[in-house]
Amino acid sequence: MMHPRTMNMSQGRPLKLLTLFAIPLLIGNLFQQAYNLADSIIVGRFIGATALAAVGATNSISFLFFSVCNGISGGGGIVTAQYFGAGDDEKVCRAIVNSAYIMFSTSLAMGAVAFLLTPAALGLLGTPADILPDAITYMRMTCLSVPLIAVYNYAASMLRALGDSRTPLYFLVFACLLNVALDLFCVRGLGMGVFGAALATMLSQLLAGLGCLIFALRSNPYFMLSRKYRRLDWQIIRHAVRLGLPLALQWSMIAISTTALQTVVNRFGTAAVAAFTATNRIDQLTQQPFGSLGMALSTYAGQNYGAKRLDRVREGLRDGMLAMAIFSGAMFIVMQLFGPAIITAFVSDAEVVALGGRALRLTSCFYVFLGTIYMTRSTLNGVGDTLFSFINGLIEMLCRILLPMGLSLIPTVGVWAIWWTAGLTWAISALACLTRYIAWSKKRGKAA
């Protein structure tokens, strides 16, 4: 049941396939990050540095709840890609339906729990008192949007598993453009503050998610499901959860560790929180090519693993690592030359600009390690070795908790422990990922 909007990645040159698949992902992710930047700029410029710090203070805890949903649903994407690579159309259809059951039940539960725990969670983080009310408002609006965002994430995940990275792009671009327009209208036009910024995100994500899902249901034959495919398939659900649970635990531990790091950041005051928020936004933008190529590698590895083409899995990772190394080197140069100037797009406060500019120069030295994590971990996820995602999440959590404790003992480090922790965590995690992939490759080589 091949379709023009699907892509069989078990045939053809790996680099070409990865590029064709990753480019729409990259464009979409850049639009998403451009919106995140625009959101921060609008909040920072039209409300103030305090509001920017309030939004930034919610990032880590929001990431925790979203990561659980995305991790659990990620197992469904891996299962669907593997069945598609194996040419088992019936199981592809069953996986699409049962992934929906998993995704939406998880998102509803996590959104409700997060909403109730928001004040306590932000209090435990030591959020500064002057930004706490706005942080609670923004966080609770974000919690309400979890099930809405799940609609888009589900549709996009299933389409990408089938090799279609273009359709999700179109609706993501629409969401980003609508987000910016609504942001300006709600924040600047209506003066709704951080509530308006969060409301704009909710509305745009909902419309994009519904549009993407409806389009898939009407145009992609794998989504045109007869009644026999709509039944609960506990074998597929168990398989998806078995693969997705380690991903959820991985991202949860990373989120917990970033939450712990946010607690450290909060101790240094509002200026440090604002600088950390700005540098995080920029680092996230820089990561998008890594993330896009990683998602392409995960689908590529999943389809080829399902087709029993392990040689192509290795070739794909090799080509991905080469592209990643070139990009990380280019971004290192950009940050060394223009780091402080980039920060001025967010705020004009001299202290925040100085902190943020120097921090970008520091973290850019570690971009190659960050890219290595994406390449190797995505490949391992695609072949079903999601248990390592749990191990890798544990490593990152321990690094983000223990490194600040050790670095704080060095008198000259001070506030820079925040960004040294980020860089060293990437380096240690990258070495662990490489070690795991080499072990997997040798084991599969002997088995073959």
C-alpha cells in the first residue's frame, strides 16, 4: 500500500534519503524555534525582563510533563516505522490506531496532574517571588495545552514513521506564523501579559493539530482505517509501551535534571534566570539541525531494521555524523564572533547581555558532543534499543545534579557553573552513546 506521501528508506543512497527527509523537519523545527524566539522577544520587549524570567522559569517543569507524553508515544512511532519497513501493511494500520489510544490517554493524564501540581512544583524550584505569579499563570496555561499539542504530535509522529516529513511541516509553519500574529495581538494589542502569550500558543497548536490529523485521515491510505483496525491490539500496545517507556523515562530524567539545574540558576537571581532563558532559546535553535537529522535517522534506522538491512543502518549513521560535524563547527564560529550581539535581540539589560554572550561562547565549544548524542541515540532508538535511552537519561540526570555541586566548590566558577554543567553533560553523554552504539554494532555483526 505505497503512497506518494510515504517514503521507503530501505532503498536508495542513505545521505540522499536522510537529506530529503530531514530538510522538511529542519524547516519546521526552525519555524518552531523562530516562534519560541519571537515569543521570548515579544515577552521580553513588551512586558519586560521579569516576565521573560517568569516564562523561562517554567521551561524545565513544562519539559518534564511534555517529555513523558512524547516518550510514551515515541514507542508507537518506532513500531510503525519497523512494520512499514517490513512491508506489513495490516500491522502498520493497527499500530497507527493503537498509538492514538496511548498518546491521548497519556496526554490527558499528564496535563491534569501538571495543572494541579504547578504551584508546588514552582515553589520547590525556588522560583523568585517577583516572577512567581506570572510563572504560575504561564505554566497552568501550558498544562491545559498538553492534550491539544498531543493531537499534532501524534499525527506528525505517525506520518514521519511512514516517511512523510512534508505534511507535518506545512501545518507546523501555519502554527508558527499564527503563533506570532496571536502573540502580538494578545500581548501588545490587548495587553494580556504572559497569559496572552500562552493563550496564543494553545490556539495555534490546536488548529495545526486538527488540520494535520484531518488531512492525514482524508489523504493517506494508512489512516483510512476500516472497523477491524480500530480494536485494541494489546500485543502492539505492549510492544509500543515497551519501546516508549524507556524514552519517557529518559526524557523525564533529563527534565528532572534540567529542573534541578533551574533551581541552581534561580539562586543567582533574576538576571541569571533571564540570561539562562535567552541562551537556552539560542541553544535550542542551534540544536534543530541535530534534532531534524536525528529524527530522520530514527525513521531510517527503524525502516531498515524492519527490512533487516543492518549495513544500511551503519551507513546512515556514518553520513549523519559527517553532516553533524560540519554544522557544529560552523555554529561554534558564529557564537564566538556574535554571541553578545545575539543576546541583545532578547533584552537590552547590560548585565544579562554580558552573561548571555559569554555563556554562548562557552557552550558552543561543546556543540559537537551534543550533535553526537542526537546521531547515535536516534539510531539506537530506531533499531529498538530504547533501553539505552533510559540509561542515557540517567547519565544526564546525574551529571546535571552532581556537576553543579562539584563546580560550586571552585571559588572562581560562580554563576558559570550553570553553563559548564551543560557543556560537560553533553560531552559525558556523547561518550556513553558512542560506547553503546559500538557495542550494539559489534553484537549485531557477530549475529549476522
